[in-house]
Amino acid sequence: QVQLVESGGGLVQAGGSLRLTCTASGITLSTYAMGWFRHAPGKEREFVAAISWSGRNTDFASSLKGRATISRDNAKNTVYLQMNSLRPEDTAVYYCAAHLPYSSSNIAYTDAAYDIWGQGTLVTVSS
């Protein structure tokens, strides 16, 4: 069974940090580019970050640039999203997703490009 499972969400004060983890089973994550998206109440789901299957190419939403890093450990079939200096507006359910890329550096920015999704983990940032 193909599955992505996110963990690491929770309640944190503004200015704090969280590391989200996405662990895959039933697939070999090293063949996929990975992304993180978030969905806040009353808003559309939005792109947060992505990493190529090689790990050499990453990108972030402008709202998170300088505050987040994305990394992967293909040996552990795991992807991480480290978020620092969290703000109340970062409150959302965060999803990881897997995208079959056409090259080692390819990443995708739209949710339609992603083939496999996790169930999400809730991040709540209090002011």
C-alpha cells in the first residue's frame, strides 16, 4: 500500500520552530520529487516548498523563504520541512506529496502535478 505519513505538527508560539517529517511506504521515495503544501481555514491549498529527487534543487513559497528548509533522506524514505520564526499566519494543515519528475532537478509547484498525498499534519502557531 502506497502511503505518505506526515508528523511533527503541533502547537507552537510565534517565533518558534517545527520540523515536519514525511515518511513514505510502498514506494521508493528516491524516484520522486517531493513537495509540501498547506491548507489554512478559508483559504486555498498553497505551495510551501519542494525538493527534487536528487535533493540538489529546492524552492519555497515567498512567504517562507529564509524561514524554511526542505531536505530528504532517501535511505530513510523520508522528507523533512524545517520551519523557523513561525507566525500565526503559518497555521494550517501541512501536506507532503510526491511527484514523478522528468529530470533529476525537476520540481513542481501546483498540486495537480503531484500523484501521491499524505493525510496532513496540523500546525498551529499562537500569537
